[in-house]
Amino acid sequence: MNLDQADIVVVGGGIAGLATAHALNRRGYDVVLVEQRFLAFGASGRNSGGVWLQSMRSGAELSLAQNSLEALRHLEDELGPTFDYTASGGVFFYETEQQAQILADFAEDRRRLGLSAEKISADDARKMAPGVPESAIGAVYFADDAKLNTSKLVKGLGQLVRKLGVRIYENTPALSLIRSGNAVTGIRTMRGNIVAGGVVWCAGPWATNLDSEGVQLPLKLVRVGLLMTQPIRANLPAMTRGPLGARHLKPLTALPSYRDDAFSDPEPLPGKPGYEDVVVQGGEGNLYVGHTLDAANSLNPHITLESSRVMIDTILNRRPEYGELGVTGLWAGIVGSTPDELPIIDQVEGLYINTGHSAGAATGLYGGELMAQMVAGEDPGMPFEEFSLGRPSLNLGSNHLYATGSL
Ligand SMILES: Cc1cc2nc3c(=O)[nH]c(=O)nc-3n(C[C@H](O)[C@H](O)[C@H](O)COP(=O)(O)OP(=O)(O)OC[C@H]3O[C@@H](n4cnc5c(N)ncnc54)[C@H](O)[C@@H]3O)c2cc1C
């Protein structure tokens, strides 16, 4: 029995899926989208929404994020202020002279890329950004950083594309692909088949399940934790990054002056996780405190007590007065990223794939645009090779098998 038929069926109701559906719909395709649970069920509904241009590598990563930022601004014009988009920059504070010197080099490196990076006092950082501790001795302010609520964005895009004729089926997992020769001509779901001229797989970390279809993707999974407080009175719109876990920032660690021992890394679970040290004030005034990184290569989304403790200890050490705040959310989400941390936007064995967004709040919107360009056979806005499954930086080897490593 057929549930529906369309030009293209998109699998996955996160930012990658909705951006792809929207971009295809704009090109006149008849689109169906299926989501196994509900829109923004995955990482797109669980993140802190930072567009951290400050920590993007030059080249494809930064360009993808800058194009996405541009697309976000256009979308805000179209949807109105519905997804708490705020271009209020981000600060990176430091607590030692050694960190100050490395961050001065980091700022210089970022300025060479055309990003704004300005040294500010710790007092000024505390006035504009949440969670900057008394122990901070200074900060760098990156004016190009921005934030948004990706859950609201995904739901807003869902409403928009529904009005434009896209059929969205929630609680409808795609179970398998329908193939005809070399072509993928639809999907099987519990509610019936959806027949289509093409299928775009935007399933985030669950794209690893394509193994059963003979499509192996080089995705490593990490569980990212987040704590949300009730609103605070102050309006501190700039995002905060601190020095814990700085070893996860590739452009920083690539600097000749970088030293691991200048930045510590809390370890909530021995040997495995890390910390991405950010605090962001959400559109309703709440604080997002994060991010613990643990549970390599598991789809289990439950945050552990250990990871919760690390986030609570960190914020209480920094700002003891926040101890009075109610905790209104404590959760984790799974992120699937590639070895070079760029998404895969490609056609593989007849199946279109748009997955592997490790910073999808920053890269997801333009990723959808690129996917639609590929489906439509248009000239790409960015070189498709940079996001292909066969690119050398994925180190796939001759048989395209990926040996999953530790984080
Ligand atoms: C705590 C946390 C904080 C983060 N902070 C940031 C940040 O500050 N900045 C940033 O840029 N990024 C951040 N990220 C990462 C960002 O959230 C992700 O990169 C992004 O959401 C990935 O989007 P996606 O659409 O590719 O995947 P997802 O949002 O995971 O969406 C995939 C969807 O596919 C659905 N699906 C899977 N399999 C099937 C199937 N068989 N059939 C139907 N549907 C299916 C899933 O249910 C899911 O809804 C954070 C992530 C987390 C968890």
C-alpha cells in the first residue's frame, strides 16, 4: 500500500531535513518529509543554538557557516522574529596570562580571516555575557558570532513548508529504501510506502543505520549534554566560551603557541568525554550551560549523573549566585560527525545524503540549499567535492569502510 508519492522524499525532521525540504520546495519539487518521532526530536531540538564563527576553521567550514548565517537572516525576514535569532557576538574569557597570550594569537588568526576579534576587559565581558567568573582576567569579543533557537527554527520551517504544500508525516520512521536497479525510488514506512523520484537522507546520527542498506558512512557519534536554568533577570546577549576543554577547538590547537597544559579538560567519565565550555542565554532569558561530551558511538540519548554534575559544578564554581536558579531542563542529544567535521552532502549509490552536521545550528541551513542544488543539477554555491563522501580528508580507504575510533 502506498502512503504517498512525491518528487522527493526527505527522511529526518531536524534542521538538515527541514532546510532541504524548504530548498527543494522553493525549486518547485513536490516534497514529502518523514520524521520517526516529531520535528526537532534529535539534536536540532536539544542544542544551545550557537553560531560560533570564532571557532570555525578557514575554508569550507567557515564559508558554510557564513552562508548559513546569511540564509538565516533571509529566513528571519520571511518568517519574522520567530526563532530568537540574535547577532550579539560571543566572548572567550581567560583566567591566566598564558591563556591570554594564546588567545591573543587566536584573535590575530581570526582577524586574518576577516572576522572581528577584539580584546575586552573581564568587567566588560561580565556585562555582556553570562557565566563569566570573577577569576576571569580578560576576554576576546567576537562580534560575528550569533545565536538562535533551532527547535523554533525547525518548527517554524515546518509550518512554512506545510503551507507551501510539503506533506510532513511525524511518528513515521523510514524502515528501508525501495530500489529499482541503481535508482532509489522511495521508502518503506510502518504506514505504507512512499514512492518518489529521489530520497534525501537527513537522519543525523541515525544515518549510521544505513549500514543495513549497504551504505557505510564515516560517522562517529558523541552524546552532548546541556543544562537549562530558569530565566535570569539580566539581559546578557553575547554567548560565553570559557577555557575548559579548549583542546576541542581545532583552529586554536593548530596555533604554534597553543599548549594543552594551558587549558584543563574536566573528565566526568574516566578516559572518554570532554567538555565544550559554553554558556548561552536563550531568547526567554534562561541560561544554557554546557556541553559535556561522552558516550562515544552510542545512540543512547540519556544524560548521566556524572555529566550533569560536571555542568553543575562548573557553573557553580564560576557564579555561586546562580545556585538559587531553578533547573528547568537537563538533557543530552546525539551528534554524528565525520573525521574532518564537515557534513556529507552527496549522492551515494542512488541515495542523496545530507548528514554529519556536527555544528548544524551553524551549518544546517545552507547544507539544505547545497543538497537541493545537487538534486536539481544546478551549479553549486560551494564546491560539492568539499562535502563528498569520497573526499580525501575522510580517509575512507579503498573499500569505503570506516573503522570507528574513540573520541
Ligand atoms: C546539547 C547540544 C548542544 C549543541 N550545541 C550546538 C551549538 O551551539 N551550535 C551548533 O552549531 N551545533 C550545536 N549542536 C549540534 C547540532 O544540534 C546538530 O549539529 C544539528 O542539530 C544536526 O541536525 P540534523 O538535522 O543533521 O540532525 P538531527 O537534529 O539529529 O535530526 C535528525 C532527525 O532524523 C530523524 N530520523 C532519524 N532516523 C529516521 C528514520 N529512519 N525515519 C525518520 N526519521 C528519522 C530523527 O528523529 C531526527 O529528528 C549541539 C548539539 C547538542 C546535542
